[in-house]
Amino acid sequence: MSSTFAIILTGILVAAACASLGCFLILRRMAMLADAISHAILPGLVAGYFIAQGPSLLAGFFGAALAGLITVGLVELLKNTQRVGGESAIGIVFPAMFALGTFLVSKYYADVHLDADAVLYGNIEFVGFDHWYLGETDLGPQSLWIMGGLCLINFIFITLFYKELKLATFDAGLAATLGFSPILIHYGLMAVVSITTVGAFTAVGAILVVALMIVPAATAYLLTDRLPWMIGLAIGAGAIAAVLGFGLAFMLNGSVAGAIATITGVEFGLALLFSPKQGLVARAQRLARQRIQFAADTLLVHLLQHEGSPEAANESTISHLQSELQWNNKFAQRVLDLAQRRSLVRCQGQQLELTTSGRERSQQVLQLGRG
Amino acid sequence: MNTDAKPLAIHDLTVAYQDKPVLWDIDLSVPSGVLAAIVGPNGAGKSTLIKATLGLMPIAAGTVQMFGQPYAKARQMVGYVPQRSSVDWDFPTNALDVVLMGTYGQLGWIKRPSKADREWALHCLEQVAMADFAQRQISQLSGGQQQRVFLARALAQRAQLYLMDEPFVGVDAVTERAIISLLQQLRSDGKTVICVHHDLDSAPEYFDWVALLNVRMIAAGPMKTTWTPENISQTYGGRTQNLIRGAA
């Protein structure tokens, strides 16, 4: 297997493992907690290595999962004292945990490759070189196995507990009354987030794990209003970011992990602007359309008010719209186009008059306004 | 199950935030087949009573039994309608899926809802006249429609006792009518319905049983004998002269 392919495949697996869980973090409004866990697992990792007396994968996972849960527990505890608000509680716990981890690393593992840079930025560039062997047999890059395994774990977790995760996220109160402990589900999710973070951060680093957990899920949330689609789109957005990010890094000779995370940000920006339903552009168009429609109704009501009265000849001219209704030429023209297209208004030279359906519509509008 | 046991029996229930009591020594026994209102001023602990009953809040003292059993054993018989504002309606799902959540309790862990569960959920939506909105994203429903979806979800629980937290808040007059006739239908089917309610005007018209609450239980019993000016004014601390019309 070529090293390039190993890097891209690792990136895709990391993205898929992170983004799928990220959907639930976004819906539970816990993006910051993912950030906290990604930093706070460090002391657990070191403690795991310490107990195993050397860098051991299993001990690392176990320690990190435990540290993740301790972080979540401490945050809850701090919140419950009601002396510290929610976000501040997270802000207090994770730097403390991370600092403890950094200290432990410098004290006991100054000579091992577990240095702060690797923790923060990862080194996905090297995944192709670190192979696993079974006796003499080359099993391929280690990180592929780890991330493949984590993807599988997350897939099984979400598939098995999809119903419970959805219920506890949407309505924790109902979940509790139906006998599905929301606390158990919360800690279960956090445990999976913790081990995913450990697996992923060797590849992309602690900071970028957060990017891959949160940003593709937030992007997907803008694009759909169905949870299964959201999970699928989040994984897709993450995977595309992994591929494009690698390409970008290769072209510019920069950090692969940095490029991947940057692409996730670009994806989010594009979704925010151009999402068909929730995008800013679609919203602006919708507002503009509503404005024209409202103006057309205003015109109908105006014509109705003066219909048949002596001043009608003066009030119902196109130039009057500009001078009295304070519409500029272009806007007045667009309103008039709309009204004529829907055959609500007839144009007799400069003179405007209501059609039969226009009169009905204007009476309806007046009724609605009163109702 | 003890069929003679009261749907809801609360003894000496005290609930507190730290050392501030929210509910003091509540005794309440609701008979079967009534449409009951829990009425009281803001901060009286009406919602807290429901939540504590369902184990959603820690109890400082006392016991709660439903059909003669602790709630943990009677779950399947109890339907719950939380306040509409307690959930995020931007959640990516549709009305049918929310109603389907009502069947989760009977399914238990891991098991997925079946086709029959889906049909049942749709039937529950029909009962609140919302079948046409089954596939509608929930954020695109009006307040009244969202409340109806919540009611349909409680119906999907196939319960004997329903606890509802302010089901009439923020709904239009049409929905209010639809909800009350649904509750009356439940009562005539032999179910027991208990609603937190804050509108003194409509209380005697809608309900046939009432619990007047203000941190302590002031009075509880059939509407006819309990809805008296003395009881109401004691509940509201004498601030109700203009509020009471239906009182006997």
C-alpha cells in the first residue's frame, strides 16, 4: 500500500469516525465539551503509559477514556455547585487537565516521542511508515487499523443505540420517564468520543480532532432536516475534506492535518451561504421576494382605496407610486411586473386599475390584516 | 397490578432546591377516571410536582405510587407530556418520528420500532388531526400543532395515567378545543388525566377534579366541592377577586 493512499484513507476514516459522533454533539449543544475532552485526555494517556510502563495502545485508550469521563464528571460537578456557569466550568476543567498532562509528559516522557507538538498537531504524514506486524507478516499501517476499528465501534454504537441517542438528545425528560437513563447515554457517548479522540489525535492532533468532530456535523445540520441524512452528510463532508485537504497540502507542501481542517471550515462557509433552505443567500432571496409580494399587496390596497373616487385618476398612476409611495423606479417596476404577471392590475397608459381578481385579492389582504 | 389502587397516590412529598422547599409535605390521591387540574399561582410548584412524581427531580422526603407501585415499575402505564418549550424544535426530525418516540418505552433498549409501531404512531397523529403533517419537519409546525404532536406522542405510550405540563400554553383557540375534547375522550375511555393548568376561568369548565397547590396542598377533590372561593383565595393569597368567575 502506498504511503499516499494510507494517509488519505486514514484521513477519511478519522473524518468518518469523528463526524458521525459530532452530529450528536452538535444537536446536544456540546461542541465545547468535545474541545475539552480532546485536551483533557492527555493526562489519562500518560497515566495509561505509566501503568503499562511504556507506550501501550490499550493502556492509552483506557486511560484516555477514563480521563474523558472524569472531565465530563468534573464539569457536571462544577456546574452543580452553581458557582460557575456552564461554559466557564468547561473552560476551567480542561486547561487544568491539559496542563497536568503536559507536566506529566515533560516529567516522565521527555525522551519519548509523546511530545506536545505531536499531541496538538498530530503527524498524519507519517502514518504510512508505522506498520503493524503479526510475526513476520506485514499487516499494514497501524493507524489504519486503529481508525478502522474506531469507525467500526462508532458505527456499531450509533446503530445499536440510535433510538436512545435520538430520544435522549431531543427530549431527555421523556427518555428518563421511559426508563432510558439520559445520564448513562450521556456518559456512554462521552466515552466513545474520548476513545475516538485518542485514536484520531495521533493522526491529526488534538485540535484538529475537534474540527473534524464539530465542523462537518455543523455543515450537515445546515443542509438537511433529517437526522440520518445529517449523519451521512457529515461523514461525506468530513471525507471530502480529508481528500481535498491532502491534495491542498501536497500542492502547497504544508501540513496535511491543517489543510484538512481548513477545508472543513470552507465547507461550512459554503453551506452557510448556499444551503438551499437555511443558507444566507436563500434567506436573502426569500426576504426580497416577500418584500416585493408585500409591496404588490400594498399597491392593490392603495388602488382599492381610491377606486371610483374623484382623485383616482391622480392616485392611480405609475408616477404616483414613485412620488407618494416612495418607491424608486426600479422597485416600482418590479412590483408592477409581479402584479401584472398575476393579472391583478391592468395598465391603461399611465393609469393603473384593479382587475377582478386583483380586487378580490386586495379585499382578502384587508381581511387578513384585520384578523 | 393492583387494579383497586389509585392511579396516583402521593404521601408526605417534600421537594427542595438546596434548603428552599418548593413543595411541602404534599398528600394527594387522584381517583381513577377523572380529568384533574393542578392549579396554583406562579412558583406554586405545579410543574415540580409532576416532575418529582416522574422521578425527574430528587425527592427530599415522601413517597409516590402509581397504581400501587413505585414509578419505576409503573412506567408503562404512565404517559407524560412535558412543556412544549422544554425541547429544541429545530431538531432534525419530523412529526411522525416524534410520535414514534412514545413507543420506545415498550420497545426497551436497542430494539427498533416496527412497521406496526409506525402505523400506531400515525393512528395517534390522526387522533389529534395531524396525520397530514406526519412528514413535516417539526420546526415548521405552529405552536398548537407542536402541542398536538406532543399529545399524540403521549397517546402512543398507550398509558392509563397521563401527566401533562401546561398543555394549553401558547396554543390557539381551535387547538385548545381539540385538546380538551381529546382529554375528555381519554377520560370516557377510563383513563386518568392530570394537567398542570394556570387559567382559573377555564379550569372549572374543562376539569372535573382539582388540586389547589401553593407549595402546600391547599385542597384537592371533585371540582364541585373543592372549587370554592375560600379555597381559591387561600391558594392565591387573597389576590384573586378579579380572577374567579366559575367558583361556586
